[in-house]
Amino acid sequence: NSQKELYYSLLPVFNVKKRLLGITDYSNITNEDIWKYLASNKWKYSHNLTISDIVNDIILIDAKEIINYKGRIQ
């Protein structure tokens, strides 16, 4: 439940990332794609993550990494 609350509290950050992705023709990447990629690859073994760490990861994630991840899980 707390992960769901965290996800929803980060929606403004996802909106910023989506705008940035739209500029680079990666507008087909969803908030959930970003969340799932980071949760399973970046945050899986992380401890004591702060909100600023999470926000930074969302903003800085490379769209190509997410696309590659989506291709592997489908």
C-alpha cells in the first residue's frame, strides 16, 4: 500500500519526465514503464532511498534503457 501511495505522490515527477521524453520521441513510455524498470533494476537492492534519490532516478533515467527493458519483459 505504501508503494502505491509513493507512486501516486510522484505523479508530478512522472509528468515532467513524460514531457522530456516527448521531446525525444519516446512518448510511448508510460509512468508504469518507468516505475517498473527502476523498481526491478535500480531500486531492487537499494536501502534507505530518499525521495530526492527517487526523483533524481526518474528524471535521469535513459529512455533507451526503459525501451530495452520493455522488450525483454514482453
